[in-house]
Amino acid sequence: MTRFIITTAAALFAGSALAGNTLGADVNADVGIDLSGQTDTEFSTLDANGDGMISQAEAEADSTASIRFNEVDENHDDMLTRAEFSAIASSSAEMEDETAE
């Protein structure tokens, strides 16, 4: 009986973990966030304490992130998520495209 409970719990845990990863991928795809390459590297570099968020103090290491921090901090929690940070890169790329035209 104990073996059955442990096996069932392990299967449920594994299924939940897989569902969570799938959900995260779907959310990122739905909103069009591309965190590959340079944006992801910049985020990781600025996230000095590795908590998955960029504080205002951490953002000060990058002039653009520091200047645009309040603009992209959508929920005004004084922390930038990866999605919020990607808005800086997206809008910067759009501005560069407009300037090139």
C-alpha cells in the first residue's frame, strides 16, 4: 500500500512539473516574448542576486534599463520580470528600425 501511494505521488508530481513547463512555454508564445540570445544574457547579467527579477538597484548597472525602469514596470512592484525587461529590448529594436528608415 505504501509503495502504491509513493508511486502515485511521484506520478502526480511529474505530471504537474510537465504541465507547468508546457504552460510557461504557451504563455511566452502567446505574448510573443523571445528571451533567447542577447536579451536573456542581459537579463541574467543584471539579475545580480539570481532571484529571477531585476530590482531598481540592479537596473542601475545598465543606463537604458535604469532610465526606462518605471515605464516598463507594468505592475509597479519596483521589480522587472523577464517579460517586462524584454519590453525594453523590443521597444529599443523598434526605435532602431524607425531610425534606420
